[in-house]
Amino acid sequence: MSEPWTKHDMDFLGGRRLRRTRRAGWSRAMVRETVLTPADLIWPLFVIEGHNEKTQIRTMPGVERLSIDLCVEAARAARDAGIPALALFPNTPDHLRSENGAEAYNPDNLMCRALSAIKSAVPEIGLIADVALDEYSSDGQDGLVRDGEILNDETVEVMIKSALAQSRAGADIIAPSDMMDGRVAAIRTALDDTGFEQTQIMAYAAKYASFYYGPFREAVGTGSRLKGDKRTYQMDYANSDEALREIEQDIAEGADSIMVKPGMPYLDIVRRAKDNFNIPIYAYQVSGEYAMIEFAAAAGAINRQGAILESLYAFKRAGANGVLTYFALEVARELGR
């Protein structure tokens, strides 16, 4: 049986006691390597038609779809809490969805009206507009479909028109989330040619074909109508090097920032992107991640507030400049205290 360690043994280690800096709260704060502030958070909002309307999302407890007037109120709350930007996602009414996704570039569509209303009422907050066809298509795919094939270049043409409509409505950042090849360069050229040189592009550069998107698809009304899957254009979750090629290509095409999605299961991609590219990197704590925390906490399996903060610090520690999270307003207010 070994003898207990003695002070002599610690002296042999040069007196190193790493626990010394962890002993008190003030000391832990003083040596903390990673900082989380409200400015690190982006709040995604789901938009619906109507006035003073909100609807619950069954698989996302605590998250609601909001009519445009309530989105304006949410924007004011976000601004007051120090959140710099919102990411908007419309739940387009069924009768406006089609095979060609034409509603995506209707200047009077739900997304454009929400952008305009928020920008007019709360000009201080940044607005990130999602550009993809799944919120407008009748088949739930992010691209146009012909004979079961997702069409790349034809989809990009529709996305250009959608991005221009959103920019005219007040979007500060265009966020193509489809994973079609060449769409960043095409959108950048179109924005520059039409006077929107200052509009940013946040490219979903490493977006994986993930099972963690289920609640989101319910929230925007695409889950039940999705035909097939998205594995021919979203990334294989077995791949890591491929993500770096995607990110490098989007940067070369003119992206101002890039996104890794989902977040927590892909912290290795966030870290590799940070180590390899000098560009702002964002991670999306997606709906499935949110739901796991909420349902686990409701079951008494974890401490809810602790798990939320731990997850967000993990994104920052991995190298993310910011996080899209449904917890944004709650956490920003807590950090503000």
C-alpha cells in the first residue's frame, strides 16, 4: 500500500498546485480564459402571419412562432439586452409554397415584411436573413428539384433574387444556408452590382446533413412535407477535411463570416476553422441541441441554467466568435445582471 503524498513530494514537483487558482470565485474569475457576453449571442426568430399571434412549437418548449408585430417587440427586447443581431426564419403559409419556390423572392413575402418592420422600428439591431428554398418550397428541399435531382445552378439563380429582395427590405446580412456550390460568389456579385456592397454574407459553409434539425423543420413548417433527404448537398457528418474545403471556397467567393451547423457535435470543425482561417466564425446551437437541454432539464436529469451556460462557453472556447441560440435573450439578460 502506497504512502500518502507529503509536502516533500509537492516540493519535488516544483510546488505546483494548480488548484490554488481555483480555490475562490474571485480567483477563478481572474484567470478565466473564455468570456461570454450578450454581444456573442444571435437570437433566431420564427415569423408567422397575423397580428399579436404566437404559436407554440411542440418540440421546442419555450420557443414560439411570432407575428411580425411581436417580432418587433422581441427586437426591442434583444436590443435592450445587448444582443447585436437577430436571425429570421419565416413559416410561409401553405398556399404560397410551390415547386419553384417563387415566394422566396416576392418583395411582399413574410420574410421581407418582417425585415422591413423590424429595421424601421429598431434600426440599431442587425438583421440576418436566411436564404434557402425550404421555407418556400412545397417539397421541403433547399433547392429546386427535377426528376428527383436537386438542381444546383438553377437554385442559385432563385437564391440571388431572394437575397436581393431581402436586402431591399432591410437585411444587413444575407445567410445562404442551402449548401449549393457557387452561391456565395453569385450572391456577392449580384449584391455589388445592385448597390448593396455593404450587405454582408454569412455563409453556412459547413452545414451537415444532421438529425438535429427536426424541431426546426417543425417550426418553419417543412418537416412533414420534406420528400427524401438532403444528403446530396449538405455535408456527410463523417467528414472533417471536407468542411475546410467548403469554408475555404466560401471565403474565396466573398463570405464575410462563416457558419458551422450544428454546433455542439461539431466543435472540432469550429476549432479547425479557427486554426486555419482568419475570418469570423459562428456556430448554430440548433433546435435539436436546444430540445435536448430543455427535455433533459424537465426530466430532472441536468441543471438547466448550468447546462445552457456550459454549452455556450464551449462554443466560445472552441473558437466561435458568436453563437446562434434560442437561449439568447434569457442568457443575455442573465449576463447583464
